[in-house]
Amino acid sequence: MFAPEKRSIECSFAITLILTLWLSPTPVNGDARMTLNELYHNLGGENWKNQEGWPDLEPCERFGVQCTGGLVTGISLPDNNLIGVLPNVFKNMLYLQNIGLSGNQISGELPASLFQVTSLVSINLEDNDLTGRLPENISDLERLQYLDLSNNKFYGTIPASFFDIRPLNHVHIGGNQFEGDVPEDFARLSRMEYCNLENNLFTGPLPKALVELRSLQHLDVSENSLSGSLNDATIYMQTIDLANNQFSGPLPTWRSTSLRKIDITNNRLEGVIESFSGIPWLEELKALGNDISGSFESIFEGRRSLRSVIISGNPVSGDIPDSVAHSIDLEDIIASNCGIQGKIPELLRNLTRLKQINLGGNMLEGTIPDVFYDSLLLSRVNLGGNRLEGLVPPSLGRVRHLDLSHNSLSGVLPEAISSSWKIETLRLNDNRLEGLPSCKLTLDECDLSHNSWDIFGIPRVCAPFLESCGVADVDSLPEYEPSATPTLSPVPPSQVPPPSYVPQPPAPSPSPSVSVPHGAGKSSPTPSTSVQLGRSSPKQSPPRPSPTNGAKPQTSQHHSASSSSPGDVNEGLSSAAFAAVLVVGAMVAAIIVLAVGAFVWWHVRRNRFEVVTGGTDAAGL
């Protein structure tokens, strides 16, 4: 992989190490012991997460210390709660090759002696609080291959001597405050495979020589203030991230058979999406927040390896093509607020690895196909702000975040959604939906406003849920509370009594007004008080009884030991009275029928007797 020059450097170091071991059969680690003890005391060793062997044992017997032939060649103490400033004691660590102190709280500047350890091959100091400039003598680390100083507080420009470290193949200095132009001298690092300069203060253009570096596989210059246009180029890398800069002008024409991931998010680029046609094996395209036009279909033409398409906020137009089904590895389709038209194809059923779909704010029409049963990883669906109609498909019941707002959807929500325990965000506002979801749902965000919900008969226990979803105020719900566990299924008005309605026993007279016997059922009016049958006005209690002629009003003797409401008691009384009337009526009818039958039988027998005797009394013959 590497050139003969690198192999010769490694061979010379190995020969030097072997000769040292041969000339010193019993290596003396006095300098190493002193250096390690200084590290222990300066970096709060007594509070380290792992202190095994520190500071008393021999250097090679301590946690995180690597040795070769009795010589210390590596110090690796990541995420070990090292706090303090690095001591300037590294000049005697002649054989140290690797130092890894990432994920601690080391502060201050890098000690000058660290850059005198010419045997160093790898330095990893990411995620600390280190500060200062890179020194000019950094080029003395002539064997250095791996450098990670990311997420610290380094500042200034990159010294020119930095690019004299020819073995460098991994450079990560992102998350600092480096400034100035990105030097074109980066192209001198002919072995560099990974270059991350993200989240700094770099300005100016992106050097074309860096983009076309043949050894480079990953380039990340995102989160800077780079500007200018992007050059047409032949690219050999696999990943390029230019997001959140100020690049402008037309999209470049890049030609590459190796490029897999492109991120140009939030720049000022313009042009047509077809500019990416020279990248046949593209897997991820992130281009949201630019001014890119063209056909949405062209993104999928001839590509079967796509996994993520994120182009929201660009004036892309056209339909969702059937060719999208060829990208069977597709995980993300995020193309909101574009100009996409047409219907959602049923061939989306082939995309079983989908994780999220966001096509909100477009001009999609027709129905939502019920084709997502096999998309087991699908967690986010946003189809809001379109022209969709029809029913909500049950196959969306697995998603955690669902937005179908601002469409023309109708009908009742499927059970898979209305009772889903998975769903966390539910936006269905501004549709024509019926049949509210269960008020037992626990949602982080909910908007069900402006639909055709019927809240008549919904118990007040569901009021907080409805209010949080923008459906109704608590005061708009009736006082009626059913005894069963409440659900939010619509109840026909004919089956739900009004708020203050108290059933009355059937009247013995067809007259619309009837006197109710004193003391029957619930506390009732006096015998002289006439009660109108039918429904009383909402929130109006029945009239209270008043004493007449000094008599105390009688109360109901049917008070149950259970928690039955007065309405339930009256309803039971009315049913019993009605049954009694039916029994009495049946008995009276039976007696009448028997009497009539007896009379008829007697009359027939008498007529027969007169015919036989000729009308003469038998006693007179």
C-alpha cells in the first residue's frame, strides 16, 4: 500500500530498536519511570478510572502502557479521567511510537518535548481541552502517520512545515479554531487517505488538487466558511462532505466510479440534478438547502445502490418514478418542499429497508397506497401538505412519527394507528377524518385539529388528551360519565342520553302530562306537581321536591350499596313498572278471553237444547 520510502523508514526504525535491545540486554527504564510518574501526578492519577499498577509497579506492568522488549513503546489511557496539563517530560521517551489520551480533560498547550519524540507513529489527543498553535518543528515527527487533534481548542494557521510529514495518511483536526485558506500543500501529502477539517474557521476556495488527490478516500471540510465555485474534477475518493459552507455557482460535473457519498447541504449551489449522472455508484446524496432543479426521476435512473436521498428545499419537479423500486437498499427519501407531483407508486412495497419518508409540502395527489407492511424499519412518515385523499392505510401503524396533516383524507382511522402503542408524534390536522384515536395514547406531540371528529358521548376523562391535541376544550364535553372504561369510538347520538336526562316510568295515560306518585323512585315532586316527559335542557337538574301540608318529602328506598348513579336507579324502576303493567294487562286479557269463551259455549249449548226439544220445556210433557 505504501511506497518504498515508507518501508525503508520502518525498516531503519526496526533495525535501530533491535540493535538497542542487543547492546542493552537489560534495558534501563529509569527515564520512562520518571516520565510516567510525572504524567500520573500532573494528570490527577489518584482520580483515574483505572490506576492499576500506577505509580509503584514497573512501567511495563502498568495499565495502558505498552512495551516491546522491556522498552515503553505506547501509552494508551483514553476516557480515563485524566485532568491537568501534559508535563514537558517526553524527550527521554526515545522509543515511544503511540500515544493515545483521547476523551479526557487535558488542558494547556502541547509540550515542546512531545515534538522531539521522532519515533512517534500515532498521536490521538481528540476530545480534550488542549489549546495553542501547531509549532513549526512539527515536521520533526518524520515517522508520524496518524494525527487526531479533533475537538480541542487549537487555533491559528497550519504551518507550512506540517506538509513535510510525508508518511501522514490520517489527518483529523476538525472541531478547532484553525483559520485561513485550506493550503494547496495538502496535495503534497501523497499518502493521505483521510482528511477531516470540519468545524473550523477556514475560508477561501477548496483546492482542486486536494479534491483530485489519488490517495484520498475521505474528505470532510463541512462547517467552515469556504466559498467560491466547485471545479469539475475526476474524483478518486469515496466520500466528500462540503456541507454548511458558502460555495456558490453551478454544480460541478464530477466523474467518479468510486464516489459513494456526497453532502453539499446548505450552500448556494445551483444547476440541474442531472449533473450527478457521472457518478453511477452513488449511495448517498445530501443536497438540501440549495437551488438545484431538474427531474426527480433522474436521481434514480440507472442507480441500484442508492441508500439515502435528501434534497429538501430544492425546486426539483416531476413524479416519483417506478424506477425508485430498483433501489432496494433505499433507507431515506427526504424531498420535502420541492415540486414533486403525481401519485405515490405502489412499487414502494419493494423498499423493505425504508426508515423514513418525507415528501411533505409537495403536490402529490391520489390515495396513500397500503404497501408498507414489510417495511419493518419504517419509523418516520411525513406526507403532510399535499393533495392526498381517501383512507389512512393500516400499514402505517408501525411508524413512530406520522404527519399526514393538510390533506383531504377522510374516513375512520384504522385500529393499527388509533390504538398504536409505538406512535410518539401524530399530526393529522386539517383533514376530514372521523373516529378519534384512543385517549390512552401517550404522545410527545399531537395535532388532531380541524377534522370531522364527533365528540358527542366522549367522556370527560379524555378531555386532557383532546385539549393537548387541539380537538376540544374541557367545557365542551358533556357531564355524562359511562361506568365502563372509556374509549374514543364514536357513539351514535340515539344511544347516548343527554347530560341531564333522567328516564321516567311509563305513564298509564297517553296524556303528555302525568302526575307522578309521591315518593316513587328518586325524590320526586309532590302529587300536585306535574312533570313533563321527555328531555330536559342540558346542565339542568330535575326540580327538587317541596313539602306540602307539612308533610316531609319521601326519598327513594331503592338506594343501592354500589356506586350506581340516580339515573341508573330510576331507569331500573321504570323498567320494573313497565314489566308489572305488562303482566297485569296479560292477566286481564286472559280473564276476558276465558269469560267470552264460557259465554259462547253456554249460548251454543242452549241453542242446541231448544232445537232438540222443539222449544217446549221437557218438564211439561
